[in-house]
Amino acid sequence: MSDKKRVSRRQFLNYTLTGVGGFMAAGMLAPMVRFAIDPVLQKQEGGTMHSVISVDEITNEPQRVEWTVDQVDAWYESQVQKTAWVYNDENGDILALSPICTHLGCTVDWASNDQYPDQFYCPCHGGRYTKDGVNVKGTPPTAPLPVYEHEVKEGMLYLGDSKSRKGA
Amino acid sequence: MLQKLYDWVDERVDITPLWRDIADHEVPEHVNPAHHFSAFVYCFGGLTFFVTVIQILSGMFLTMYYVPDIENAWKSVYYLQREVAYGQIVRGMHHWGASLVIVMLFLHTLRVFFQGAYKKPRELNWVIGVLLFFVMLGLGFTGYLLPWDNKAYFATQVGLEIAAATPVIGDGIRTLLAGDPSIVGAQTLTRFFAIHVFFLPAALFGLMAFHFILIRKQGISGPL
Amino acid sequence: MHRGKGMKFVGDSRVTAEKKANLPKDYSEYPGRTEAFWPNFLLKEWLVGSVFLIGFLILTAAHPSPLEQQADPTNAGYIPLPDWYFLFLYQFLKYQYAGGEFIVLGAIVMPGLAFGALLLAPFLDRGPERRPTKRPIAVGLMLLGVFATFWLTYESVQHADYAHRAEKYGVNVEAVESEIDKSGPGWEVYEANCMSCHGEALQGQGNYPSLMDTEKSADEIKDIAQNGIGQMPAGIFNGSDEELQQLADFIKNAGSGGGGEGGSSEGESSEEGSSEDGESASGH
């Protein structure tokens, strides 16, 4: 064995020391890190569907519907209000759009700006979406408004979680 | 690559002497358990430090879930212990570590005392060490309240009554600690939290730094 | 080290420009078997630390840290107990000349003297001798203090029944996590007549037993509500027969009705039970 490849006693001790130190750090930190990242690894539960509005009341014009959801935030349980813009599209299908602007999370409003009567308008930075929720090019948002999962049961519209859509 | 980075920093900051001083300092034969098994008594100080490190780390992680508020404190502890992965272990480390650190400190103190290691020139380091002991007891006392269970609540009430027995300033001390002259409640919990998480650890770090600098400066006491 | 004229610095700093060899110190010629701290000695220390850590982790895994019921300032029956390292002081104050009228003596003067002496030990024990046998007074006093502390702690532990406390004051996991149907009429009757003793979740407290998963029949429950049982006096329930029936049905069904996923049928609140539940709960 050439002299270069030989591990000196000192080097050997250094390697062992690093190993033992690594073991101690891992033993201490592994449970703590797993503890800290637990929320990341928690599986998302599918949200339950909530009855929000009678199907008969839905028109071609987007209208604002509100409902409350029981939210469990670790040890804190509360009721959270949710909002959606609901209307029938050209094919007669129900579309429920989330009002949360995909730019920076402000709340968009239907036809609130006189200049754009047929669009969703965000007052924060002037972001605009067409009626089907697709963002208008040249305005700040880069993705369409999220869509709520929906189903119709016994003449009532049920809404679930909102799903974000790919950018246009 | 790493060597080059080191050289670059070393040229500018001259860090070699800093770590060489710590790495190369002399460890005499009489404290080395490899040569004399009875030298294991010298491990108590190091183990105290080790448990302290565990306490600091586990405490930091626990505050990710804990809230110091009488409505939610118990619920958050219950949640982190039952619902969060390894919550039982992390809280357990902090809980049992608190006991172990006292045990280790006690053994370390007895070692130093019976060896007469506090004699000239190491008087000052003994005083700092005893102050560290007091800080640890304070951390134990304040930490006991934080889960806000019955045990915590009633033990703290007893502790505050003992503090209130001090002549003249007793009631003042009690109010200062509890935040209210008669209630052990919301203000007590936030105060104890602040003391446990900020004030006493700050004192602990300062005193520990002093303790270690003095050990490094004076060296370990010689054999008997 | 280079001193005086001819010193070179890095830029305008005071860091010396001279290259020094980065070599470990050589202790081979020292008398005795001196070692360098890094890596020789630290390796031994860390090996001890590793063994310690393994033991420590086994301890934490084997004994989940206890958590009692949420603090209830109105709980008059609770017997307080401090953490074990304060027990010596707690026990000391029980004695006649340390507590009561002498509380200042017991709580302030005596501990103050003891800890003050500990703090100032180097200034009280000033002789040059280090061997314990050569300084009998200091060592004797310390032994006395250590012995007294141990003895007081032992006395206090003797009087505290930890197993009983864990059972009586521990969290009844099942009760906390069960969901009781509070919508029916039975809950209202329960709330009005029984809740103050048997608790919001039928979990009981102290001497009041848990009503969860009771083995008694509806008729027996009716009888107990009216006529009492054991320490429970008669005549606690006052209401109509209809309400009595609703109450009996409510208590009978409370255990089986709620609960949710798993765990509610194991009728134990021990620490082992709770740790198992904790693991299964975290797996969702």
C-alpha cells in the first residue's frame, strides 16, 4: 500500500468521530424533524360536499353564493364562510368559480367595473377574468379562477373543494 | 474545493488558531476513562451539556405546536402528543430530559465538591455553576406549568404560596410571577412561558458561555 | 510568532498575512498519557454520549410523558404534587417548625442558608486541601445536606401514590375523543341532573365513576338515578318519568353511539393505551 492511501491513526479517529457525531445528531433530530414536518406528510382529506343553493335559482348570470364549513384546525374548531360564483354556462352545465384571485389572493367580483361588464374584476391590481373564469391576457393573474367540485342532488347544488386550473 | 474555500476564508479571517486552540487543548490522563475507569465521573458535566442541548432542541420544536394560552395550552399539548407523528417522543424527550438534567447537574456538582475542584483559582466557576443550577431549577418550575393540566396548575399555586411567604416583599414577588395578586390564570401562563422560553434560556446561555470559557482558561483541576 | 518590524497584513486589516502550518499539537513527549481533545478524547466522550442517548430514547419511548386533565381551578379535591426535584422542599414545609407560623423559617431562611452556603462554598471552605478526608467539616455538611434531601424526597414519595394519581387524575382519552350525541332530549336531561358530577363527556372525575360503556341496563340506570348507589345519594334526579326514560336511553347508548373510528371500545385510560392510540392516530 502506498503511503498516500494509508489512513493515519488521526484520520481514522476523525472518521469515527464524524460517524459517532452523526449518529448522535440523527438520534436526537430524527424524531424532532419528523415531528416538525408532520403537516407536510398529512394526507389531505377529501372535503365533504355542502348544499348551497337550489338548482332552480341558478341563472346564466353569475351570482354569489355563500355557505359555511366546519373547519378543524388542529385543536381549534371553527366555522368558515366560503363564497362561490355560480351560473349555468352555454351548455347548461353548472359552473362554480372560486372568487380568490390567482394573482395575490384578493376577492374578485362579477361585473363590478363598469368598463368590463362581462368579466370578473379584481380591485387590487385590476386583474380580469372572462365569464368562464379564464384570466384575460395582459392583466396580472396568470391562471384561471379555481373551480369548485359540484354535484346536484334532489334539486340542490352541492359544492366541495376548489380545484385550481392550469394557466392560460 | 473545500480546501480552497477554507483557505479563502482563513486568509481573510485567520480562523485556524480559533479552532486549533479548542481541538488541540490538552486532556490529561487522570480525566480519561480509557486510562482510569473511575474517571467516568468527569463525564457528568459533559452529559449535563448534552441533555441541555436535547432540551433546547426539543423545546424549539415543541413551540411549533404549543400555545401559551389557558384556553388552548392543554388542547395543543394534547394534540401534539396524540395526533402529531412522534409528538409523544419529542414531548417525552423534553419531559424526561428535564429530570435527567437535574440528575446530571446534581452528580456533576457532587463530583466537583468532593474533589475540592472549586478551590483557588476556580472559585468563580463554582459560583457560576451554582447559578446555572438555580436557572435549571427555575426552568423546571416554570416549565411544569406550561401543559396547563391539573398537576401543573395546583403545583404552581403551591410554589407561588411558598414565594409569597417571603417577608415584606412576598406578595410583590407573587404578583410579579403570577401577573395578578390573586388569580393563577391567563397572565400567569404567559409570564411563565416568557420566563421559560426567553429569559431563563438567555441567562442559561450567558452563564454556560462563561462556564466553558473559564474551564478552557483554567484547565481541568489536577488529580487528587 | 512574528513580532515588531516587518509584519505583513492582509489588506488594511490586522489579520496577519503570514501562512502558518495547520498542524496538530504533538503531545507524545508530555509526561503521563495526555491526549488531544479532538479527535482522541472527544471520540470517547461521544461514545459515552451515544450510549446515554440510546438509553434516553428507550426511556422516552417506554414511558410516555404524563398529561393530566386540563387545569380546573374549581377542582377542590385535587391534591397537588410538585415535580420530584422540588419534593424535598415540599415535604420539609410539612413539618411543624418549617410550616404554619414558621413558614418564613421553612420556606425562606433554611433553604436560603442551604443554597447560599452551596453558592459560596469556595469562600467558606478556604483551606488549600482538596482531599475529602482532609476537610471533614465541609464534606460532613455536604453529606448531611445530600442525605437530608434524599430522605425528605423519600418521605414525600412514600406518601404519594403515583399509580393511584395516574389513574385518578390522568386523561381519560376515550372520554375526550368520543363524540356524544348532544342533540337528543337525553343530553338535556343529563346536563341538568348528572353533568356536574359525571362530567361533560360522561367521563367521571375523582370518585365519580365514568358512565361510558356502562354495563348496567336501562332499568338499572333509572333505579340508580332515583335511588342512588354507593356514595351517590338518592333523589338526585328530579324530572318526569318520560325524562327518566330519555336519560336512561342516552346513557345506555352514549358509549356505543359515539366514538368514531376505533379505540372507543378499549375501556382503559392507561398511558400504554394512549400511546398506541397516538401511533394509530398519526398514521391517518
